[in-house]
Amino acid sequence: MDIISHALINNLIFQELPTTERWWAIVFGVAPDLVSFSAVMRLEFFKKVLFFKKIPHGFIPPAVFRIYRLTHSLVLWSAVFVVIWFLGFKLLAIAWLGWAAHVLIDIFTHSAKSFPTKIFWPISDWHYSGFTWSSWKFLIAEYVILAVLYLIFYF
């Protein structure tokens, strides 16, 4: 799913948190993609602007795929969560759930063809081949649903 959607969804999920912790949940909710794709985003932006095309996976550096596995693993996320929780940072641990929300959403919005979310990595490479979030039909439906949810919960 796109970064803006992750931010909007995390804002809905964590709307009851105090403002500071909610913002942290939103930051954690977009961080997996920001960490994974920050270098590629610049390349992607220029490629789309100059050539109106999506970058083929062959042009994405292999490190991006490794970082993606790290940032989208619920095994690694859980280890960090346990440390934060047992160190006594309860509100930070709750905000850290924004990262988990990101990964859980990505399980169902990434197909096997485009960055499948291997949530049990490094234990397993299992993934679910979900919807392709970047299709126009999916994006339109998603933003309509988000708009309705924002109208319900914020107005």
C-alpha cells in the first residue's frame, strides 16, 4: 500500500491515543516503506517524470529487497516490541503497533509479483499473494473507503 494510505490508516487506528503518541504511531506506520525505499523513491520519481514508466524490479538494488524483508518481518518487529515493553516504555510500545499495522496491511495488499511481505522472515519466506495495491481500481476503492471512514470518525 502507498505511504499516504498507511499514514491515514494509522491515524484512524490510533485516534484515541494522546497526540504525541498518535504521531509516533503514524511515523512508525510509514517507516517500513520509508526505510526500505528512500533511495529508490528518488529514482522512481525521476523515472516517472522523465519516462512515465514504473521502474522494473531488475533496476532496484538488491539491498532494497533485503531491507524490505527486515522492515516487514513481524518476527523482528515482535522482538523490538518486547524490548520496548519490558523496558517500561508502554506508550511507545503502543505507538510501535503502527509498524505492525503497516506490515499486516501489506500482507494483503502486495502480490507475489511485487514485494511480497514475508512476515516470518528470517524463520520462513512464507508470504500471501494479495491484491496489487497500485492498480487504479484498488486505489480508488481504498481512498473512497478512507474518505468515508474519516467522515464517520472525524466529522
